[in-house]
Amino acid sequence: MSADPSTETQKPSQVPSWIMVGFAAGLLTMWGFQSGGDHDDAPAPAETTLAATASSADSPPEKPRENPLSVGDKPSMEMVQELFAGLRDWAFWTDDRTEFAVWNGTTMSFSDHFEVIRLRDADYFRAIPGFSRLPIDGYGPEHSPILFTETAEQRAKRFFEANPDKRPPPPAKPQAPEFNTLPPPPSGR
């Protein structure tokens, strides 16, 4: 016979069978964890998957777990205060007041609006229905859970600092009015 390797028959690789053994071992381990170690009254794995498939088609999807730091679908004030404390250096203050929004995972938007009033001894937070300032998209640290705001004056100042060539000319100096003559004094007395 020839010693040519192309004509020799080679054994199939055993790697796929080891992958299947590992996959089966993983399935059994996860099934053991899900059943809580109670195997006396547990149904067979095939019955479990059929029952799970049938029950998921009939029942509505499970609600996500409630966040212990939220009230309904709104975040708690404690959580808002902690978030703001970590990112307060990014805030734009006017008259010791600022506004911001917090990301809401339920609505998938910055839908929870807050106002902060800072005093010498503490900051006071309150929920507000919407902004009275302009939101600054893309401002703050990357992936920030807070949307900051600024006033129209602050936005104009930042714009003109970045674009000095677009600054409007200063207003013209008003001219004093000219009076030619005074009206005559009233006669008849």
C-alpha cells in the first residue's frame, strides 16, 4: 500500500463528543440548581420543559422585580440624592438652583425630573413635572444616569464663548433727544 496520507482513513475527532458531554453536564447542573436539590418529587427533565413551555404560552409575561429604592415607577429621593451627590460638579447653578432628570428604566428615558435648591447647610430636592430650563444632551460623564440642564442665558454664554465670531455687535449708544424750543407758558393769569 502507499504511504500517501490522503488515502489513509483517519479517525473522526472526538472533540464534538466532549462538547456534548460538557453541555449535558451543564444542563443537569442548572436543572439541579433550579429544582433546589429536591429530586424526590421532581418530574423528568422532558416533562419540565414541556410544562414550562405550556405554562408560558398561557400566562402573561412576568413583571420585572421591583426596585427596593423606587416608589412605584419613580426612584426614591434617597437614590436621587446619592446620584446627584456623585455628579454635582457637572451641574449648572443659577441663584443656587438647578434642575436635572434621572434615567427611568421603566420608561427607558430621562422622565423623572427634579429641582435642587442649595443652601449653606444642605441641599433640598423636590420632584417637578417638567423642566423650566433647557436640557443639555450629551453633557456629563459617559453613560450618566443624570440629564443636566441650563438656563437660556447660560447656553448663550457658552455658545458665544465657543464661537466668538458669531457674537452680536454691542447695542448702539442711544442719542440724547434734542429740544428746539420749550412750549410757551400758559397765559391768562
